[in-house]
Amino acid sequence: MTTTYAVLSEGLEKRFKDVHAVRGLDLAVAEGTVCAVLGPNGAGKTTLVRLLTTLLRPDAGSARVAGHDVVREAAAVRRLIGVTGQDTSVDGDLTGRQNLRLFARLHRLPAARAAADALLERFGLAEAADRTAATYSGGMRRRLDLAAGLVRRPAVLFLDEPTTGLDPAGRTQVWDTVRELKQQGTTVVLTTQYLEEADQLADDVAVVDRGRLAHTGSPAQLKALIGTHAEVVVAHPDAMARAAAALDRLTGSEPVLDHDRLAVGAVATDPTLTLPRLVRELDAAGVPLLDASLKPPTLDDVFLRLTGEPRDTEAARKEVAA
């Protein structure tokens, strides 16, 4: 069966003076799926979204969105996509209802009032609909901005860090909306710094670092690549060597010792390793345990494994400024 791609980029490049924000980036997003573009601040995620949504012209390479070239057919792309950026686009002097009706009229929707009212209800803003957006909390403005991006149901929806600044209830609303859109056939591309968000929502994950595609795969494949972090805390320093030897046997990776905490950790790539098995093996080795845990990988774990080094914070600041 031939895969149809809603987003397909090849060799995308973008520079801002001395900052090489996007470097030969290839991305393929199948139609009707959710793709999470994962990476820390300054990785190039926002620049990539701006390129794919025609807000920036690439210096090199090409991209097609919803079947149209983002440079030669930019107007056609814009008619078929929805975009919610990191900065809200709502007008603080208008009410929530007026904002959504304005967006609906700009999209020439015949039922602007009905579309606006339905979205206000959907995002829990009905009670505040007739207050000016300037009086909204940060989370409420974020939800209003997301609603504006859905006034016209897009073929491809780009969400740039959509849950930043939202409380747990607001985040859940966004997640539910993304799942609903996928069920309706909309392709969703979302950028995020949260591995949990990608795990909850994405069919595929594209890990971006320093403007390059570092890795792609499903959340399960990504986690399997990184592995689970096993850590034990022992009762006295003399037991650390035995704990390290046991973890070496169990995980096949070199243990890391934290002498201040009397902790020993190692990365386990075996998905069958369980906490009871870990405790049994350490008990059999005569290791006096105070604590033991198996923790899923964090975003830092992902990038340390895929890039081989910590983030350059100065470079990240430059890329964010771009």
C-alpha cells in the first residue's frame, strides 16, 4: 500500500546571519497521522514550522504540504492548513467571541457565528466569551488561540508547543482535541519539549537537534532505543561495587556511581526488565538496598543518547532569538 504524505520536506535549509537554524532537514508525515517534532529550545523546531507554513522561505531544499509546494504554491498551502504558534494571535481588545467570529469571517465561512460559538463551548470558554481577551489568563488566551486555529477545519494543523503555559485541565483539552482531529482525518504536526506529550499523541516522532533530524520512529521505538534507567540506592559505600556488578549483568551497560547519594544507575534496553526482577537479582547478590527504581527516559536522556553531548546553551539562545 502506497503511503500518501501530508508533509514532505527534503534538504530544507535556513540561515539567520550566523545562525544555521535548519540544516538539510528531511521530514515525512503520513496523511491522517500525528507527528511530534521533539527537541529542546533552540533545536530549530519553530523555524521548521515557519518554513512548512510559508511564513519563511527556505534557503535551499524543498517541501510540500497538503500536496502543494510551500514556495511555488504558497497560497494553496495557506488555504489548507491551520497554524497555532508559540505567541497567541488573538486581539486583546476584542472579546473571545469577536475574535473567533473575526477569524471565521476571514476564512469566509458562511456560518461564522455558529462556528465561533461551538469552539468557545468546546474549549471551555463559553462563560468568558463576551469578556475582552485582555482579561483572560494566559491559559485561557492559549485556548482561544487554539480555537482560532480550528475555525476552519484544516487538512494539516501545525501546533507549535501548544500546551506551554496550560494547566493540567487545559493540556488534557488540547490532547483530546488532537485525538479527535486525527479521527476526523486531519494530519497534525506538533512541536513539543515534552516526551510525555509525544508519547500520548504521536504516531511518529521526529527528534530535531541543532537544526538536523537526529532520529525518527514511533514513541515505542524511541523509548526502546534510549532504554529504561535503573537505579538503586544502597545502605553503605562498601555495597556499591556489588550493586554495580549486578546492574552490569542485568543491563549490559556500564553503571554510573553517585558516591554522595550511594546510588548506582544504568540504562537497560531489555524491555522485559521489571522492578521485582531487579530487586531479586540485587538481593541474590547480597546488596543491602534502601531503594530501587525503573524510570522511563526523559527528554535529556533522549538527547544525550542521540546527540552524544549536552546542549550548547549559548547556541540555543542564538537559535531562539532567530
